[in-house]
Amino acid sequence: MSDRAKVIFQPSGRRGEVEKGLSLIEASRQLGVDIEALCGEKRVCGKCKVRIEEGAFEKFGIVSRRTNVSVWQEEEGKFITPSQRQEGYRLGCCCKVEGDLLVFVPEESRAGKQVVSKAARDIPITWDPAVKVYYVEVVEPTFEHPTGDLERILEELHRVHGLKDLRIDYLALQKLPVRLRGKDRWKLTVYVWMDQEIVRVLAGDQRQNHYGMAIDIGTTTVAAYLCNLTSMEVIETVSMMNPQCKYGEDVMSRITYHMMNKDGLKRMSDDMIQGLNSLVRQACEGTHPPKKKGKKTYLSLNPNDLVDLTIVGNTAMHHILLKLNPEYVGLAPFPPVIHRSLDIKARDLGIKINESAYVHVLPNEAGFVGADNVGVLIAEEPYKSDEVQLIIDIGTNGELVLGNKEKLISSSCATGPALEGAQLSYGMRAAPGAVERIKIDPDTHEVDYKVIGRDAWRSYSKPEEMKTKGICGSGILDVLAELYRSGVILKSGKFNPVQKSSRFRKNPETNQPEFVIAWKEESSIGKDVVITQKDIRQIQLAKGALYCGCKLMMRRMGIEKVDKVKIAGAFGTHVDREKALMMGLFPDCDLDRVISVGNAAGDGARTALLNRGKRQEANWVARNVEYIELTVEKDFQQQFMQAMQIPHMKDPFPHLKNLVPDHILNQK
Amino acid sequence: MSDRAKVIFQPSGRRGEVEKGLSLIEASRQLGVDIEALCGEKRVCGKCKVRIEEGAFEKFGIVSRRTNVSVWQEEEGKFITPSQRQEGYRLGCCCKVEGDLLVFVPEESRAGKQVVSKAARDIPITWDPAVKVYYVEVVEPTFEHPTGDLERILEELHRVHGLKDLRIDYLALQKLPVRLRGKDRWKLTVYVWMDQEIVRVLAGDQRQNHYGMAIDIGTTTVAAYLCNLTSMEVIETVSMMNPQCKYGEDVMSRITYHMMNKDGLKRMSDDMIQGLNSLVRQACEGTHPPKKKGKKTYLSLNPNDLVDLTIVGNTAMHHILLKLNPEYVGLAPFPPVIHRSLDIKARDLGIKINESAYVHVLPNEAGFVGADNVGVLIAEEPYKSDEVQLIIDIGTNGELVLGNKEKLISSSCATGPALEGAQLSYGMRAAPGAVERIKIDPDTHEVDYKVIGRDAWRSYSKPEEMKTKGICGSGILDVLAELYRSGVILKSGKFNPVQKSSRFRKNPETNQPEFVIAWKEESSIGKDVVITQKDIRQIQLAKGALYCGCKLMMRRMGIEKVDKVKIAGAFGTHVDREKALMMGLFPDCDLDRVISVGNAAGDGARTALLNRGKRQEANWVARNVEYIELTVEKDFQQQFMQAMQIPHMKDPFPHLKNLVPDHILNQK
């Protein structure tokens, strides 16, 4: 029997072999995963809760069993409830590796706060939320007019506010008689959804209590914006890894998980719901009203105070969340179960906001262009523009929209998660220790770089100060561009056989070529951080898919050049636009016409939260964008292969003249 | 320590002292309660499950404890689950009385099938159910038209059936993709609620599968009609005792139970929901399609096949079912929480029919005239009549409507449940062994009677053949009329001091006067069945309340005589109209203008199930009947006292001349 075991940590996906007998915390350190351990493994803080997953994980080639760990310790019982124990929860400090393991690290146990890259932008929104608040005072019932409680309120809402034919949610009705007779007798604040349904009644004047949330479910990351529905302010932004990552890193592998497992869909959906509920709680706990001069009062919201919620996500995330069979979305001709938007009671979904509130799920364009892209569209409104815009939303999938007010077409391309830093040997999310900028000297092939969480570059730091862990999404393109510009790799993406530094080597285990970005002494994971030939290939595939998609769409529209390129997603926020053009991520465009629009999908969700007209607009645009399936274009393969080259041969960019030495640019 | 213990059986309310050490089955026999015991107490059938209630029941003067019975027997574990055991369930054959007990006999453990008196009448209804079925065939998606599943169906529903702007229930949507791709590929049966929402999709053509249920929740009895929504046939009628009876026999005591117990409302509501679910199951299990010649196929429906449900009930039953605080309904000026009808998802109520179906709860008129009376109105339609109609719905409460197409007024009167046979010493529901007809010889004061379940009268039977147990609602008025006509009681209701038979006596224990209806030898409960002075008083109170209500309403309308009297409710079906007039239950009217309309409330629920226009009509009439609170009329007390006399002094009925001897009629 080997004295080593394979351990995989989810959702980060970090994996490797460790010595048996190590605690899970020690193992996580070796593999570069941060588990919270406030007490320094003294077994007293209980922060290092993790869950041992059970089952055969063929994809990873391991069988994880709860018996593959050391026995239960009494101390764990202080922090882990019996039902959690049933689910496989253990304390990372108490539990030792004794065999192959798949370990899930819950959001709250993850150390090293993520750098939120899905922050809300300041976009113009007209105030018209779906849920509005009204204050009413009614007359007391008498023998002459013993009218019912609800009817007296409806009369007043009609008389004063012009609302009519309202219905009331059954659970809100249950609260009515007592709230109407509270200390503020016969005075109520009434919350009305879409001028149609009363979804909440509160005693007295509580009009200031008016909140909602907009959620963007990405394949890898989920971001949520807690908004005041009266002031329209974003009062809290929270995010988490998509808890479904443990079932597969991309859309297709999750669809496969559903097809291979009887309750797979339910499991993935329930995990997401649970995750959304924890985001809601987290956002509520983080809130406080604006500080008042002299007295500092911090108040937390209650999830009950959230009376509206909007959700965007790609079609697969949409279907999995709603437990709609996603099988056919993954099967040609990829029809979704539903296009149009849905209004579902939060309680039916199991989302713990106000029990009578609705969740509004935005519409899908097609099987591979979902509600997230609709979010981008209603935030960016290309259908109101004269200019031809190319909107690129790079997440785990790439979604493309091209057009203007005359015509809009959309498409998707399988970029994979490489551009987000996932699936690379040392890819990681944007957290402290992640390489985000790099420079490679063309003469010496020596490397200088910067990590998140430290202002000073490597050349100005002691090695041990860097604590490098990996490369995040925004650093990936930088690495590739520098590798190319400095001549470490060739146009084809292959490593140059002539290397000037000792950083290039063949990995003794895999025999694969790799290039060292950070030496072991600079890293906090006790290993060199490298980029391999396979990693470069992944990035090339991603950028090739994207470039080829853009070109094919332009050909369909019959245009040679676009007026504006908008890059959405976290990637767009962090990417060096010049390097993106240099690497041929998308067709040429004037640099000052390339703009980043941040998390436009999330902005779209927020827009729909704050303006109900945008919900109608979303349904309209979802049915009026023409979806084009690029993979069925006859020369798709050829276009794709060409697009993988660096830079694309057919498009010699003028910008590159200044950036890339001639001898490199003129490589054959 | 006494060797006897008090035992009360619910929901029948039968009570008495029994020897300690008796099994609960033996005790139930002594007290005239039927518990099912198929195996004859051999402890092998498990049919005699009962629940020992725990707590101090002040109303009954007992403290019931689960320790007041003999220890748990191993055999009980075969039929009683651990969670039922927790709730206090025991087998009646195994469990012995060792102290005071309140024992609840669940519906399924009650022997002696109830004679359903709430049968459906044949009333004209125009077919227009709220849920309609449509059959659609859609085209397969292609790369050119990869439209979503739902959208393809909606297009077809619009093109072929003219339906538009439909939404779909989230849970129905979940079923859609797989059902669309079943063996009947691209063919579906779609169930649409109110032309607004798809609530069910089934693979292939299943238009014949189209069912709903109408429910009438009475204070004492609940009746349900399972209907085919296409043929409008009532395919099964089921009923049960209201499971809330154990919390109080009338409306006010249940409201009090809510006020005195923190979770009282939830408990009463949950019991009703559970009861309704068992009615649904029972009705479904009893169904089978019409027998086909030659081959006999019995099929049971699945509760899932019920796609619509309508409910009527008085305002308190309505509020308790929906967990709406009923406190203010019991408090002047008695405003209900809501008048208008409600459409609530069955799943939100916990009612286990099709998971996407709605439950339609009819509107309330006022705090004491509820949705059940609205049901009566839409079934009887007095607002379409020229004649002035007096509609009397006698259940546990009496509800009155007076008027015609010019004007309608309604009121309620506290008849109490005496006219239904409840709260009398030997009152019981209409089940085998209940006295339903009686004759008393004016000369000898000897008694002849007939019981339910036996065609021959007492005088043609051997005593032991009668198996008399008590007096049911329909027998009560007969008993009273005969007692009066024969001179056993006086006009005031008091027993005549001059009695001609030995049937009159003073109860040795209570010292109260009583009259024996059936001797011990004729009874199956081992005791004489008697009617006491207190019982007679109860009936007088009930009939006085009713008569006085009718008269005050007529005074309000300024009329002396009504054109038609309609008696609704089970009471109306069984009552001898002549005797009702003789006893002064309601003001004088030609005998042929007094008609029984059966369970008109239930008919109303059924009408609303089969015709959605009736739902609108119900909302209209609920707001257009003027409710009158009679108890605040200045001479109410005086009117009421007078009305308690037999017969009412101010109204010497011509009919009585033939029925009642002059010397009795002319009593002072």
C-alpha cells in the first residue's frame, strides 16, 4: 500500500498527492488551498469545517470514501452538528488523510477573501421597480361597515394610489389581521408586485424598508448585488464560487453529470439554492444604514426584507437552477426548455428571501446564449445604437453579440474556462498570491511579476515576501503575450527550442515542456509555479474559439470592421486591451474603441430589478436576436485552426509594430 | 383510588365512566362508539388504531395522559410506526384504560359507514370549468428553428385554440421536456387554468383524464364531490367528521382554542388539511370508469389527476383552514380578514392533488355568513328570482338569506349543533343505530321508532334486533314534535308532570328529568337511550334562534310572508317539513312552497368547479348581499324568548289543527 494519497479540493479544483497522515489543513497548504484556521489548528475555533465527498469520481480517477480519513474526534462535535456529520463534515485540523479524498471546502471555510471582480458599475437606470411600497391608513370596522380587512386596504389603495384588481399572496394575507391591529393601528405599509399582487404588509410606515437582489450565476462564479429599491443604491456586493463546480467545471460536464446520475439535477440545483441562500444571508449581515454624524449605528437586514430578486445565468445554469432537464440544451439543435422570463415564488424555489416574494428569471436567447447574455444586452442596449457593436462576454463560455438597431445576431463559442485561469496547472481565482502582471526580458528570458495582495513587483521584493500561489484569469493573457513577445514561445504556441534562461525545462514526471514563472522560494505552496505547453494550448484554444466566432459573425453580417468592441465579464475588467489585440483575441479595432463593460450580465439583472420595463425589453430582445450556430458553418474547422495562431496571420495589426520585435512578428 | 375512569371518544364526543382494565374497544362499545375491529380483537388486523390525546381538558373535566393506559404491547409495533407511537397512537384491542382518557378515533378506524347525507343533487350547470384540456402536436426543433419547448407549445395553443399570453407553472415546466419526448413524440395534452396558466402537461392524448373536486367544510361534517370536469359527472362522494371537532364542537369554541393556544390555529388547520388529503385519497381509491360490457376494468384515479379544487365553508372554517387569524371574526363588529375569493396553489396549502393545481376558495359574505352561504346562493340563485325566497341553511350554525332579484339580505343565527344531533346526551351522527323516526302514543305515551340501517320499526322487531345507539339530527325534531303532540312535554318545553308511561323518570345520578326512547335491551350500548330536559332545552334554543332570525329579517324587508322556503343542509333533506312548521322552526308558509335543497353549499362549490363564470358571480353576490347583525336589534332578546315556545304563540298555524290535539294546542 502506498504511503501517499490523492487529494482534490473543491471548488478550487486544486489537487495532488500528499503523504498519508497529514491533517486536511496541512494537505490543503501543500496543494495551495486556503482553509480558514483562526486558532492555528488548536481545535478551538471550528472555522476549518470541510466536507468529505463520497463516491467514485471517474473524471479524477479517485474513489473518495468517508472511511479514508482518521476517526471522528470528540472536539469536532463542538462545531459540527449530527446532521452535518451525516453529510460528511469534519474539521480540517482534526481529520487526517488516510486514502484518496475529494474534499469540499465550503465558502465560509475559505481563507483569503476573493477580490470581487464582479463589482457593480454605475449605469443609468430609470426607477421603476417591480415591487413598490405604499403607505395606507384605513378606517376601523363598525357594525355599519364591517368590511373585511383586505377589502378596506384595497379600497384605500384604489382611492389614493389608483391601484385596482389587486390580489394578495396567501402568506401575506395571514399576516394582515395582526399587523393591521399592531401599535400603529389601522396603518400599514403595503408592498405591491407589478401592480398586481400584494406580497407583504408591515405595521405602520415602513416605506424605507425596501430591498431586492440581483444575481448573476456564472458557470464558475456567482455574484449578487443587494440593492435598495427606493434609492437604487447597491448596498452590498457578494460573490462565491459556483457550488456546482464539484460536479464538473464546465457546462457540458454538468449536463453529463445530470445524465449519469439519477438525482444529479436535484443535487446540483439544491447546492445552488443553498449557495444563493448563503449569499443572501452574507449580504444581509454585511449591511448597515449610512452612518449618521455622531452616532454610529450598524443594523443588519433580515432576508425577509428582500422583496424581489432577479437572476441571470447561461441557459444551462438557468435550467439546472430551475431543475429543468438540461439534456436537450446539450444536444443538437440545442433547444432550451423555455425562452421567456419566469416569475416564480421564492418559496417554490427554496430561496429564503421574503416568503411571498417572486424571483424573476430573465429569458434565454438560445441553448447556448442564455439569460446572462440577455442581461448584457439590456444593460448595453446595442439595439438602440447606430454603431455596429461587438459585445464579447467571456466567462467559462464565450458569448458574442454583433449588431446595432437594424439587426442583432448572437452566438456562443467554447472558450472553456482557460481565460479565467481554471484548468491550468497553476490557474487559480483572483485571490492574494495570484500572478496578475508579468514581464519577460527578451534578452535574458528572466521574469518579473506582481501578485494580487502585494504592491511591489518581484524585482523589488525578497523572494519569501511574494507568497505566490498561481496565475489568475487576468494574468493568463499577460503571461502568454510576454512569452510570445520575448520569444519564449513561437507563433504556433510551441516553446522556442532556443531558450536563454534555465526557466525552461522538461517536467521530470510528465516529460512535458514547461516554463517557471515563480521559483519555489517565492511561492507559498512549496513548489515552482510553472506554465506548461498544455496550458498554453488551452489558452490558444480559448482565444482561437473567440476570434473565429467573431470573424464568422462579421462575415454573416457582411462587415469587415466593427465600430466598437465591448468586453464584458471579469476578464474584460482586468485584461490589458493592447495585449488582447496583440494576441488576437478578437478582430482588429481602434484601441480607444475597445471598452470594458464589467459584469454587464449582472448589471442587466440589476437593471431588471430596478426597472420593470426592462423585463419586457428583455423578453423582446431575447426573441429578436438571431442566434447563429457557428459550428455548423462549413469552413468552421479551418477558421478555428487559423485563429489559434499568435497573432492571427490574416490580420497584421498595426499596433503590434510597437509592441513586438520584428523578428518575432515575422516568424513563419 | 376509584376503579372507574372517565373516557371520552372524539370526534363523536361520546363519553362516560368505564371500569378500569377494559380495553379501549370494550370501553368504546359500552359508550356506543364504533371502532373498526375486523379480527375480533385477535390483535392481527391493526384496524383499531386510536390516538390517546394528552393534556388537561377543562371543558370535559378530565386530565388525559398517555400513562393512563396499559403498557405498550409488542404486537402494536406491527401496525403503528414509531412516529405514530410518538403521537400517542395505540391499538384499541391492546391498550387498556387505567385512568381518565380522551381518545381520538381516526376516520379510518371508525366502523359503521356513515350515511352520506350530503349527496350531490342534480342541478343544471353550464359547462365551463376553470381548468380546460387541449391536445397539441408540435414540430420537432431544427437548427433553423431551435425554438424552446414551451414556446413551440404556446405557438400551437395560440394558432389552434386561440389562447395567448399563457404562463406556465414552474413545476409543470419541469415535466415538459421529458413528456414532450415520450413515446408520443411531440404530442401533448395541456391543462390550462382560467386561460392564463398551464398547470399540467401529459404525454400524448389524455384529454379524458380531467378531474376536480368540490369540498364543503362544515363545522361538524366535511363533504367532497369528485367530478369529471369533461362530463360534469359526480363520480364519487365522500365525507368525514370535521377533524377539528376535538378542539371544540362549535365555531366559537374553536376560535377560543386558537386564542388560548399558541399553535392552536396551525394545529386545527393542519388537521383539516390532513383530513382533506385523506378525503382526496379515499375518493380516488373509490373511483373506476363506467363498466364496459363484457370486460370489467376497475381503475383508480391518482390524486395527481385532480387539477382543480373548490372549497366552501363558513367564515371561521375558511379562516382556520387558511391559517387566517379568526379572532376578529368572533369579536364585534366581526370583520373577516378577507371577503373575496382566493386562488391558492394546492401545494402552498399542503393539499395533495396535482402539484401545480390551484385551489379556489369561494368568497365570504361577512364574519358569520361565509363562503358556504355564497355556495348556497350561486346554487339557488335567489337574485335571479321574482319570488321572495327564504333560504335556511342549517348546519352547526344557521345561515339565513331573504330576498329576490330586487334585494338580498343575509344573517346568521346561533342554532348550535343541537339540530344536527350533537351535544345531546344521546345525539349521534346519521349512522346505523341512530333513531331517525319516532311515534309516541298520546294515550299510553308508549314509543315506536325506526333506526338507520333497519327497515322494520321497533314494534315489528325483536328488541335485540334494533341495536339502537342514539338519536341523529333528522330524528331530533321528530322526537320533539312527538313528545309535544303526545303531551309528554308542554308548550314551554317542560316535561308534563302527568305522564302515562314509566318512560319518564328522574336520572338517579343527575336528578334531571328524562324520557326513555329505547330501553337497554334494544340498544347496542348496554344502556337506555334517553332524552333529557336539558336536551329539549338545547333544541328549543336552536329552533328559537332560527325562527326569531327569520322573523326579524322579514320585518327588515317589510314583508309578512315569504313566497318560498328553501331548507338547505343535511337537516333539510331529512326533516319532516310538516313537523318543522308545527314546531315553529321557521315562519308559516304553504307546505308545498317549503322545499329541501339538500347540500346547496356543496352544490355551489361544485357549480364553481364546473363553471368559472359562477366564481365571478359568487364574488359579485358576496359583496351585494346586505348582512344584518340580528343580535343588535333592540327587541332581539324578547323575540328570541317568544320564539323558543312550541309552537310560536303569535303564529297559530292552520296546519297544526290536524296534527296536534286541541287541548295541547290551547295550552297556556
